[in-house]
Amino acid sequence: MPNPVLLLGGRSEIGLEVAERLVRAGARTVVLAARRASDLGAETTRLTALGAEVEAVEFDADDVAAHEEVLTGLVARHGALDAVVAFGVLGDQARAERDVAHALAVVHTDFVAQVSVLSHLANLLRPLRAGRIVVFSSIAGARVRRANYVYGSAKAGLDGFASGLADALHGSGVRLLLARPGFVVGRMTEGMSPAPLSSTPAQVADAVVAALDTGRGEVWVPGPLRALAAAMTVTPRAVWRRAPR
């Protein structure tokens, strides 16, 4: 039987698309973890319509002190999980350059809180020798740009941490998939002009689930981003600092 699905960031557009596909593939239980869990009615209905049993649990990504208790309880109830770590914020780059507290808040959510949940999940799933973890990095972390260096630096840190954790989990029975999408057209980027090689939440989810099915450890969405990232690493700094978002 497929593992129960845990969506950390229960309102995430990409996360819900992934959960929906995993339910269609046979998962019977989905746990939606988010703040204001009592308001997850629409998300719950979407998944129950596909035949899933849905549990909504209170989860504040920024409250790292509470992560261990929440995750330990979920693993105790459901056993090995397919955990989709889909919370995060884009932040406001211009504000972050003026307001140090805002810069710290972005990095805390997009890096520190992710390190916390990934570490707890790894520790909880290792003894079970089962489970899968999906982590969302970004092309923004491949080489940090002047135009969004606060968000990009958080994603760069997350990418490095997740890559190392995947190596540490090798042979444990727990698998980690690191997804690196480009610009995703959705709520987070509403009002922004799409960048080249953009994708939708549904396209990202299709690629993620296909990568899970084939046992891959990394996936770029769309695939040509891999070549773009390689070109980015050799772009002269004088040119790179003028790169747009």
C-alpha cells in the first residue's frame, strides 16, 4: 500500500497538486499541515472527492520548537510517510534590503524552518527504513542574483542542505527528492511577469511525481533549466550582477 501523504504547507498550490496525484496513484490518507487548520475545508474537499481520508493538523512552519512534537505524533499515528515540504515565502527584496527583520523572516521560513522539519523527518523515518521526502529548491538558488538575493540565498542554503541529507539517507530506506523548479506561475508570483522557462503548479507536480515513480534524486522543472543553471555558473560577475529577476 502507498504511504500516507503529509503535506507541510497544506495550502500550497504545488503541494496540493502533488498530493492529488499521489492519491490518484493509490494513497488513501493525506495529512494537511498548516496554520489555521480548521480553515482547510476547500483543500480537504478537493482530496476527499478523490477518495482520500484527510486529516488537518495545526502546523506553524516558523515555530521550530513545535516541529518535533507535531511530526513525532504524525509518524506515531500513520507510520512511514511521503512528506511533501511545500511551505515558503517569496518575501519582498526591496523591503528586505531596508528592513533586517524582514530579511531574517524570509531566511527563517525558507531555510531554517526547512532544516528543522527535514532533520526531524529524517530522524523519524530512518528507524522505519521507509518513507519519501520531497524538498523544493529553486533555480534562484543555483546562482544568487542581485535582484532577489535574500530569497535566492535561502534557496541556495536549502539546496545544499537537502543534497547533503539525501547522501546521508542513502541506503537507509528513506528517499529524498530535490525538486528545482524555475518561475512558477501561481499565487506566490501573482502580478509578476513570468520568466523564461516558466511552469505551472500542475506541471511541477507532474514532474515531481514522475521523478518519485522512477526513484530519481533530483528533478529540474522544466528539464532545460539544468543547462541554464550550468551556463549561469560561468557567467562573468560583471554581467551577472545586472541579471534581472
